[in-house]
Amino acid sequence: MSILDSLRPRPGLRVLVTAGAGGIGAAIARAFHEAGSRVHVCDIDRSALDRMTAETPGITGSMADASAAADVDLVFDDVQGALGGLDVLVSNAGIAGPTGPIEAIDGPDWERTIAVNLHSQYYFARRAVPLLKHSSAGPCLISMGSVAGRLGYAFRTPYASSKWAIVGMMKSLAIELGPHGIRVNAILPGTVDGDRMRAVIAARADAVGIGVDAMREQYLSRISLRRMVEPDDVAALALFLCSPAARNLTGQAVSVDGNLEYL
């Protein structure tokens, strides 16, 4: 295999992407599909899921709340039927959570953020690992974290807490699963352009009492490259992490953020 060939994932990989019908998840799902993988996605948004499967024939899908263990079990029933096994799990489901000072964040908002961002990773990992152990195609588990998983993030404590926990889970699983040949890494996106980030900027602007445009400029000023990340940048990293070229990369939290200096 040439060096250039090793930079591409092996064709025919069986890939599951959670929250794969929109945003970063959709970009990752389409990238693997274009690379010759067999891709199944799950998502809580029925219209987005229907649009994804209609626009990209060959990608299959399941309706699911990633934070509900029973829904996750049903996803794996569908994965077994659609793919017959699993080589790659991209655990991407997550929400922004509330924005505000800690004394203003109520219990249900905290609990929902942890449930979607962290519990979902556990539910999917425990079901995926037995399948990955039977894979002979360089099995990989990718946890979607955030640059907020390596930096403090004022007024976004629930989100940052969940993302730091994801890094700890990833590093523990890398040690646990390494003897089985399963590589486990986390991707830490920075400020990703899109509807979700625009909502986050607006909420933070409101929390600190400044205009949305001024808050957007604050975000950009903290990035060395002075630009936001695109979903395709994250998808490209996911492809690389599942390629033969990355065969000795495991236990790593890899940022794709234009060098976000602080939050």
C-alpha cells in the first residue's frame, strides 16, 4: 500500500454515525459514504433523517434519542440488519446545553446536557464494542468532544463538564480496548460555523449583555487563524483517524480549531 493509499479509509468499512443527519454528523456520514464505506446514521430529527437518506442513497438510518438506552438498543438492531456488523463508531450526538451563570442553571437543563452529551457515549460504546471486537478492518471508535473539553468555558459549565468527561472516557477506553486492536480517539472541534454556533453566540451575547456581532468578533479574535471551522474539516479528520495511516494513533484528543487560544 502506498502512502497516499494509506491516507484513505479502507473501502467497505461499516460505519455508524450518531446524530448523523445534520451538521457535523451529516458531513462525516457523507464523507465516509463517498470514501466507499457502508454508513448507517441515527438522529432524533425525523425530517433531517428522511432528507439525509433520500439525498444520499445507500446511507441507512434510524430514528433515536441517543440519550435513551432503549432507543440505542433499537439502533443496533437496525445496524445488524443494515450492515451485518460494525467497524467504526462515530459517537457524535450532543447538544449545546444552557448558557448562563451557574446559579441560574436549573437541574433539568444540567441533567439533559449530561444525558445527551455523555450518557449517549456510554450507551453506544457498550453496544458497539462487542461488534468492534469482531472486526478485522482496523476497528475505530471516535468520540466527538469539543475544544471545551480542554479549556474552561465560562457560562457554559454543563457543556464543558460533559466534554471533559468524554476525553476521560476516551482515554480509558483506548487503554482497555488497545489489546483488542481497537483504536479510540476524540475529535475536539473548535468554533464550527453553522446554525448551532450562531445560536450559541446569540445566547452568550445575551448572557454578558453585548451585541451579537460584537460577540462573534470576540469568538473570532480568540482563534489564531481568525476563521471558524467548517463541518468538512471535522469530517476530514474523522476519515484520517480511521485510515491505515493513523494505525498507531489511539488515546488522542485531536483539536481541529484553527488554534483556539481561549474560550
